[in-house]
Amino acid sequence: MNLLKIISDIGKVDPEVYEKLSSRRAMFKHLSGNGVKLAAAAVPFLFGAALNKAYAQSSAVPDILNYALTLEYLEDEFYRSGLDAAGLIPENRRMIFQQISKHESAHVAFLKSVLMQLSATPVSKPEFDFTAGGKFADVFTNYQTFLALSQAFEDTGVRAYKGRAGELLGNATVLTAALQIHSVEARHASMVRRLRAEKGWITGNSNSGLPAAIYAGEDNVMQGGASITGLGYSAAAATEAFDEPLTPDEVLAIAGGFIVA
């Protein structure tokens, strides 16, 4: 762990970080135990505690991480259940979903670890109903239904991470970690879309037979105050080139149907 680099990165978005950490000299004096060399394994935890003390009172970071953790719980259990369902996934596709499942499990473990280092309590895993009250009753017996929900969860996950990234600007380290997960979720989404013979990206608000809420707003052609179609591009090209974020309420409206409590 390069503590100087991490502090420097945070300083780029929060120039007062040094004051919040009582200056670099005081920070490392704390880490060294007044001259006594600490075990390397202890340094990240002490550093995490210092960051927590500096930011916890004014930051929504734990809430955002628990929000992400709930979505990762959903995806993790979904793929585990799919892989456990006998005869559901064709043998020549199992390796793909085994790898995606490993990624989701790693995301769950990572987010829980970060929350604990911030002295925050990871949210409990909800109970899920992947049939959504019977709307997708054959999700674990019909491969096409399983693929459709996989696409729904992955596309929603990409937009959900994007929707809250701005709230992490006060913590560059956590923002970087969240964006690393976000990009992998996008790779999952692209892979699953291609397995369904779809484009790897989203065109307009075409929902591919899935609930319209998942793609609401994706037909936006305005970016940074500029009209992309006004620059000579088609609406299809303009929407495919940019993904739109989802607010927490919009994500809840989509994912809530699969959460029992």
C-alpha cells in the first residue's frame, strides 16, 4: 500500500485532507507508534481508521457501499442459483457464468471488507425471489429467461454504479475501487447481451423484452449540454455512445421486485 500516493490522490479532490489527517508528519507518527515500527499488515487498518475518523461524519460512503453491496448480493446469489440448477446452462456456456459468478462473489467480499475497515456494518443479505412474484416463474428452468434476467441485472448494475459515483468524489480511493467494479459489470453486461444475440451496447431505450424501467432515459441524445444528433450523428449512434445513470429510487423500482424483504 502506497500511503503517500493514496493521500495525494485524495488531496486532488479534497485539498484539506492533510488538515483532516492532522498533517502527514502527525499521520505517520501515529502509524509508527511514536517510533516503534508497525507490522506491515497493521498499516492498512490503521490508515483506514484514520480516514474513517476524517470523513465518516461528513460522508455518505458507507451508505453508498451498502447500496452497492445489496446489488452484488443479488447478482452473486442469482448466478450461484443458476449454476446449481441442473440442466439450465448449456455445457458450452457454463464456464462463462462460472467466471461471472466468481467476479460477483469477489465483489461481495471486497465491499464487506471495505465497510468493516471503515468501521461500518455491512448490510445483511436480503431474501431474493428471482421469479419476481411469479413473473419469471421459469427463470431456473428456461435458459432464455435466465439470460434475460442476467442482462437485466447487469445493465441495471452498470447504470446504478454510475448513478452514485459522483457522491464518492470526496474519497478518491473508494471511488477508484467502485469504478473498477463498475467496468467489470459493464463487461458482464456486454457478454450476456451477445449471448442473447444483442449488440454489446444499448441502442436508445430498446428494452429487448425486459421491463422498460431498466432502459428508461437511455434515449437521451444530449451530453454535456450539447446535442449529439446536432453534430451529425444518428440517434442510434448518439445513444449507443453514452450510458445513462440510474438514481437509487429508479434502481429500487427495478430490483425491488426481486427482493422479498
